[in-house]
Amino acid sequence: MSFEVWLSFTLLVFLLVLTPGPSILIGMSHALRYGARPTLMTALGDVTANMIQMVIAAVGLGAVLATSTVAFGVVKWCGVVFLLVIGLLSFFRKPKKSNDKNDIEMNISGACEVVSHRKLFREGFLVAAGNPKAIAFFGALFPQFVNPAAPLAPQLLTLGATFVVLDYSFVMIYAMGAARIMPWLIKRGGNNVVARVSGAILIVAAGLLSLIEMPVSVAASRF
């Protein structure tokens, strides 16, 4: 693979991951509630799902999702329901009562909700896995940057690693930005405001995912 081909792929992926999608939005939601550092596990779950999707696309199953209305719809709506459920649970979560006059000040100083890394990884993974366009996207994108006359494995590894690094980086960049506004939100209503904002973000992500249309074919998904 030439440097020019790799650079073109990198610039394309950069533009794609720059636009917030469901994975970036759940990263922002988690950062608001739990802080930026724990969201590293959310991003790890996201890219793990992406790597599996790359493998699926590499063996040709991306064409199934790109051409089967039923398969595409099942995966998409499972993802929509998952995002909607966790978003609503967060939005309507009852705030914890506290008699401490300094409760808000203590939260502003850096206290976040405690959560297991496994939960963060699982939710990041499921949100990314629930995006059916990803597999179709990988199946359509990769072939256009692969030289069939050269060994395939090194090229796929290079493209896959590039995508993972950029995707992981942008999930964390957006997450850290969200974490920085948490003190401002807490000052204006405590942790309940944070929960509602993070829940609203996930509900928006569910809405965005529901608007994704099934590609007519793999060729129609090309960029």
C-alpha cells in the first residue's frame, strides 16, 4: 500500500469520525456521569466491536446487511432500543438525597458516579455493534483502498489499525470535552441535571441511529 493511498484513507476516516455518531454520543454521556478516565473503557468497547465488524465485512457478510432489509432492520432496531432504554433510565433516574449542605460543592470538586469497567465496555460495545451500517461501511470502504495484486493481510491490518486509532481518539476527545462541562452542570442542579443531560444525549443517539437507511447495495454505500 502506497503512502498516498493510506493518506487518502486516513483523511476520509478523519472526516467520518469527526461527525458525532452513536458511539461518540454514548462516550459523552458516560463522561458526564462517570468522568473522562472511566470512559476509556467505553471507547475500548466501541473499537472492539468495530474490529469484529471489520472481520465480518472481510469475509463478505457485510453484503448481507447491505442488501437484506430484514437483517439490516433487526440489527438497527436492536441498537435503537438499547440506546433508548439506557437513555430513558438515565433521564428519569431519581436523584440521591443528601442532607450535606456542601454536597454540590463536593461533586464539583471531582466526585463522579461509580461504575464498573465491565458495564462501560459492554455499553460501548453494544452501541457500536448495534450500528448495522458499520459492517456495510467496512465492506464498501476497505476494498477501494486495497490492492488485490498485493498481500491482503498487511493492507487490511494497516487500514483497520488506522480506523481504530482515529475512532478511539475522537470518542475520547468528545468525552473529555463533555467531562469539562460537568462542573458547570452540577452548579445548576446537581447530579440529577448531569443524569438528565447524559440521558438526553443517548436518546438523541437512538434517534440518529433510527434515521439510518439501508444501503441499496454495498456499491451504494461507497464514499
